[in-house]
Amino acid sequence: MSFDRIYQQAVAHKGGAGAVQALLPTVPPRAELEAMGDDRYLSMLTRCVFKAGFVWRVIEHKWPGFEAAFEGFVPLYWQQVPPEVLEQLAEDERIVRNLQKIRTVPENARMIVEASRQHDGFGRFLAQWPSEDQVGLLLWLKRHGARLGGNTAQYFLRRVGWDGFILSSDVVLGLRREERLDASPGSKKALVQAQAAFNDWHRETGLPYSHLSRILSFSVGEA
């Protein structure tokens, strides 16, 4: 079915086309992704890892402390940080003292450093990956990184400006309503089904994937 019907539902639920437009995420140009430093990518990955299963506003409130404790998230340093430094961070009151999540930092730093060396920057690596194969990128991040399964990597990509969908609860409901999803949301099959739906809608409308995802989420629920 036409995506215009989904858009009209979103407009009705949000109180007008202007309200919908105001809520859509910014999609930066490829050059902006390429220009972002590897340290900012490690910072955002860590932010999303710590937010998973936790109260988001607590992480946001403490984030300046994270930046200070992790000394700016320089991947070349964190990829080979001594274990005792991680243990000290587990006692640092400036951050959320979850040692398992703290240990993801060197693992994700190594992933960023390796991709950065191969592609002349982690941002360039992301910018070159097409939105019509978000599933491939999500699987790559899960395979090479730490704690990047579920929706964590999807939120990371959205936060840094990479154009993709997020399988939020409302998006899942919308996909099921449109009979485009019958798999478990956390499965690879669900990602493939969602990718096919958004690829179809992108070809139909020319809209960014992140806009399609948000509009679908807005279309769910009561007016």
C-alpha cells in the first residue's frame, strides 16, 4: 500500500503536517559523517551502550563526567588500555560504575581503529555504507563490537546522523499493522523484513530512511 496513507495517519495523530515535520531527525550530508572524529564515535557508542537497559536521563546527566573519566574517548589509547585502568573506572563516581559495560570501551575502540585504518576514518566507513543495507551494517557492528545487539547500534547510528530505521515498539507495531513484519523483533529475520519494507517506501517516496521510520512510528496509536 502507498506510504501516503501512513503519512496521513501520522499527520492526524500529531496535529498537522508541520508538527510531523518538526519532529523529524536531521540527516546530515555524508561529508559531516566523514568529518566527525573517531573519538566522537567511540563516545556515542559508549553512551548508547550505557543507556541500554538503564534510565536514559541518568546517563545524559552524568555524561560530562563520562567524558572526563574516559579522557575524551581517544580510540588509539582505549584500544590497549591496561586492565587496572578499567577496574579503577569501576570505582569512579563520575560515571555509572558497571564494569561489564566499561569493558566494552576497549573492544569498541579496537573496532573503530581497525575500520578507521582501512577506510581513512570511521566516519568515512559509515558514510560509504548504503542505507538500503542497514541490516549488513548492524550485523557488522554486532560481530566486531561489544554489546551492540538489540536496538543499541540502531540508536547509535541515529544519534551520529547515519540515515536508517529504528525498530522501536511503535515502528514494530506499524510494520505489523502493514503486514510487513511477522518475525520476532530481535531476530535477523525481523531486520531483513523491516529493511525490505523501508527500501520499498524509500523507492516510493524518496524520503530518508530515518524520516520513514519516524513517520511510521507517529502513525501508531490514537489521534
